[in-house]
Amino acid sequence: MAAPAQNFTASLERLPNELLQPIAEALVPQPPLTTRFALRPVGTWASQEAKDQRAAWHLAHRELLAFAQTSHRMLAVARPLLWRNILIYNEKALVSLYLRMIKHPEIKPWIRRITCMANITGTSMIMGIHREWSRQTGVRWQGQPGASPASIGLELLMIITWHAPNLRDLLFAFPDHPLPNQELQDPTANDVLLPAFRATILSYMNSPEPVNHRQTFVARYFPFHQMRNLSSLRIYCHRDEQPSRDASFPQLLSHYTIACLPDLKHLKTLELCCSSASNLFYEDITIPPLPQIQQLRLYGSRIHEPRLVALCLACTNLQDLLVHFEESTTDDDRDLLPEGKTLDVALTGLSDSLRSLELVALSEGHYLTRGRERPRKPENHRLKCIPHLGRLESLTLDYRGVFGTLGILEEDDGERLCQLLPPSLRDFTLVCEWGTAKDWKQSYLANLDMILHGVACLCATQSPKLSSISLAIHSWPAKSRFHRRFNREVEETRLRCLRAGITFRTFDLFPSYQDEDDVEPLDEGDFEDEDGGDILPEMGDGGFEEETELELEEEDEASEYYFSGDEEEDPEREARRPPTFAAFMQQLGEDHGHSFDELFYAYHEDRWDEYLF
């Protein structure tokens, strides 16, 4: 078995360095993601916690190390690449990296990306760093004059980043759950924030006067403005901090980063996860111009429209904007908009630079503030600027941004889809999530049919000339009683797109970053087995399903396809139903005591009888 390995090594030895270099670079492990979710090729989302991303990084790094150990020549090619992407995942990795940079200074310029997955402000981690320092050096940690022993992790990381002159990307991704550590007495216990750090953070939050961010302890250990080559800064704010998620070190670091943005002249990419992207240190929502920022990605964000508008107005050269909203905006936010400008106006100002846009609400509600007009129309509550973004190539929106807030599409919305997209667009993804807890099945199927018609119109149009169309949809339609029709129509759409040279795909809805305690339980009635709504179908006299039930699944009637609820129709209730919304309002009278929006949605969601009877 040794001969093939020798032949392989000999064949590699004959290659010039110009070919060996790209082979080795292909083996370099990629840095972990800022988000905790990744989309599989099959269209399902995978949750990648810190331990999973750490395992993937180690596997790739092991392959690169095996390549370097093949021969002295391979080692000479691969050695700088072994230090290109650094992962700090525990106290041993932190102390070892610091000591190696001191002992072998030649590795310092090789470092391009650093990911810190070690909770350097956690009580257990700080104790572990002290033990590891004593074990590797034989002496106790001294630190800088006047430094607290609790700052050992912050000080080591500061020196590491400061002595990496070519550092391009810095990611803070403290784990939501502790990484396996045999040295801890309880490996499953969460590493909580050191009480001294928490008290300091709370003092910043509760200060009657705004705190100068340059005078905080964060400024001492993270002088981002002095890192001249740092072009990408990413922060993941872990979710399990109790009692207050805001009183965590990653959240404070996020606030500090927003405050420092005007000083970070070389920063091009900013990614924040589970953060509101707010500024704790200044009350004014306006932000100085940030022409250097080109990519802004906010995953699982609690940001509201006013803060996002301020960021868009400041980032005048923004090319890539991604926001996954975890919270819905409120009517009060309308009064906080900078200069009275909405997100639609702010995005219009980026029409000459924006190339990729992704705005998705991960919860109920809308990320756009509502206008003052009465009655409130869906047409006035959407992003009208999309057709005017002349350089936009990739677009991902939910129906709120495309059609407005009303969860029921109009008959011509499918055909309007062609006019709602810019001619430069190449990749379009629509997040399809409609309806309410009571009638979402019916409205969802009707809207999906309308959207598939819109996809067919996009295939026939010459502008925009799309390369790919994606629909983020629920997984239940493929398993409902009408799964055959659903699958057939989706397959017909895919083939129609294929003939037009467009790649069509469907995938699951975007996952949420909410705490597990906040996730609403699913109703068992929302899901059906593969052959119908009941686990035990009705049996005919001969012991088999009635033939009419089998025919019903393939029946091509829109009413049965759209309204496939479990409840039977009530003729008497339908006879009492007001024929129009105006008639509904007339029957209620003037002293009904409900808001117009509430009644509008109640009527169109078939809940009118809750107010009349």
C-alpha cells in the first residue's frame, strides 16, 4: 500500500510551485460564519453551533497539515497557509498562540483572519487561562501594571491582534453553549460573564449621562482604529445571557463598534448577529458619513427602521445590505425617522452602489413603519424603490417588501411582479409566508398559486433577465392532502424556468434566532399526513377509502384547492356574511370601538362574525 503514496508524493514533487500554491490554498480552512445557520444544497437549513463550526475547521486544518507533512518542499509551501486563518476555541489555544507569536515572530505577518470562540470574559474561562498560562510558562500571570487578573483573556487577545500586521478579518463568536472541556468540573455548565464585567456593563447602561466610548475598558483592549489593515469585523452576540441579554460583553462590543465606525477608515465589512446595531454611548440616532462601509449584514437583528435608515444614509457607498429582522417596527418609530426619511427613501439614495439586498422579517409584523393615511393601503406600505435600484443584481425579500402588508395577494400581483423588479436583477428570492394562525393554509395556497403565475411571467419577459428564482416556503404543502398537485405545479414551474435558462429552486423558510422559550409551539392541526387530514381515514363499506376521496385529491377546482381547511362550510354563516367590507362596516355602526385596521383584517381573514354576532 506504500507504493501508491510514494507515487503520489513523487507526482506532487514534479509540480512547480505555481501549481502547488493553489492546491495548498484550496485546503486552507474557511473561517466560521457570523450566523449560526447555513443553507444546505438540498434546500434545508442546518444549525451550526460553535462546536460544529469548530469541528469543521479542525477537519479542514488537519487535511492542510497532512499536506504540509508530505515533504520539506510541501512544508515550505504550506507553512504560511497554516497560520492564515486562526481559530481560538479554548484557553490552551489562546495561550499557545500568544507564546508562539513571541517565540516565532515570522508567523505574525502570515495571519489574515482570527476567530475567537473562547468566552474570554467568562468566569470559568478566565480561571482556565490562568491555569494554562502557569502550566505552559511555569510562572504566574503578571500582566500590565495595574491590570486586573480578570483581564488576562482580553490582554492576550489584544496583543495577538495588535501583533498581526496583516490581519484582515476579526470574528468574535462566543458560544451559546460551552465547548467540550474535560478540565471543567461540570462540562455542561454555561460559562457565565464574570460579575465584575457585568457590573461595569450595567453601570454603562444605567448611567444618567452618555458614556464616552473611548473611556471604557473595551477601548483599551480593542483599538480597532489602529488596525490599519482590518477590513472585516464580525460579532456574534450569544443568546443565553441571563437575566438580561443586553448586559453581555458581545452586546457591549457591538455598541462600541457602532460608536467607532467613523474612526475605522479601512473597515469595509461589518457583520452583527443577534444585535440591535444601536449605540449605547450616544443618544443621537444620526451617524456621521461612513463612505468606507461596503457590506453591512445584520443577522437576527432587533433593529428598527429608524436605526437602519440612519445606517443606510451614512453608508453612502454600500454595495451589500442584509438584514434579518427579529422584531417588528412600531407606529411610534415613524416619529424617530432621521430627517423624516423612510427606508424606501434611504435605499433610493443607494441606487448607484447597491448590488445585493436582502430584507426578511423573521417574525410577524413588518420592518417598515406605517403611514398616516386612512385607510392604510398595502400599496403605500412596501418598498417602491426596488425597480429604481439600477445596479441591483441579487434580491431577497419577503412579500411585505414586495407587495405590502396585506396577507392576501390581488389577482394581478403575479403579473405585476415583472414591473416590481429592476432590469439589472439576476438572482431573485421571495420569502413566501402568508396568513394568520386561523386561515394561513387557505391564503397560503392561494398566494402560492399567484406567485407561481408570477414566476411564469418572469420566464416570459426579457427584462429582468434572471439567472435564478428561489422561493422560501413552508414544508407542509408537500405533505398536505393536495401534495400531488402542489408538487406537480412546482415541477412544472421548474421546467418552465429551465426552458427559459433560469434555475428554479425552493427551500425552507429562514430560521429564527429567538430563544427556545420564546418560540411558539406548532399546532398539531397545522400538519397533515401524506394522504389526507386525518391519520385514520374514513373507510367505506368494503373496508377501503371511498373512491370520491381519492378523486378529490386530484380535483382541479380552485375553491377546494385554496380552501382546504378541516372545517366544513356553514351555509347559514355564509348567507349572513356581508358581501363587501363597506357593508360589514355599515352593519357594525359608528360606535363599534375597534380600529379600522383591526376590522379590515378581520373581514378579509374571515373573522367577521367575531364582531357582528
